[in-house]
Amino acid sequence: VPGRSTRRKGPILPQARTAQPVPSPVRPAPPMTKVTIFGCTPMGESIASCLAISETVSEIVIHDDNHEKVKGVVMDFNHGQLFHSAHVIGAETVVDTAFSDVVVVTHGMPVTPEETAEAKEERLAKLKAYFEEIAPVITKLSKNAVVIVVCYPN
């Protein structure tokens, strides 16, 4: 516009910026939840992995009769500690599983297509014996735990 000054009147203020949250280098601690997984099976490892990455548990305990396999799986989780904050341990004895909030039992034997009726009965008898052995232990050491059973179908 001719004759008008382009100069502003009053002080020049910097434009307001919206505050951007600064990402924290430290992850918040997950809720205090202890999950025990009986059975270092591929299913048990998958469940442990999902729980660790989900950041919903603080401690994952893996128990299996094959202690060497458990040690290897726990080492794998500890190498991936950068991606999760869950404390993953291998249980040497069932006492390490005490006071769990959730117990997952992943014991079972896969069904084969050529399985006979006798083999199926034998497999189910082994599964029944395992649960008869482990159920009293779970109820004694983790009285208030939610128990989830994951096994192969018949």
C-alpha cells in the first residue's frame, strides 16, 4: 500500500514454538509382574519373546529339565537386552519360580500324522503324569498365579 510504512509497531517477539517432548534415553520400568514359563519349547521361547518385547512384565523365569538349553535361551535374551527391559532368568530349581503372577505351561509332544491310537494314549498318559507332577508345585509356590496351559491338541 503506497504511503504506509512496512515497519511494525511495538517490540518484535520471537514466534512461539510448540514444546516437543524430549525422548528419554531410559525406558520406564514395567509393572512388577513375574511370569514363569515351564517348558523351554519353541512355543515357550516365543511366549517369552513376546512378553519381553511387550514391556508388560518385569521378570521372566524359564524352567525346563534341560538346563543347558535354558542357559542358551537366557543368554540369547540377555544379548537382546537393548530391545527389552524384562529380567530373564533360567530357573535351576522350581523354587526359583515362586511368587509368580502368571505361570505358562508349554509341555507337550507333537502329534504325527501316522500316530496310532496306542501311541496317542501313551502320549496323553505322559502329559497327564507331567501335569500331576507340576500342578502341586505351582499351587504351592505361586498360590495366586494365573495358570495358562499351552500344549498340542489331540
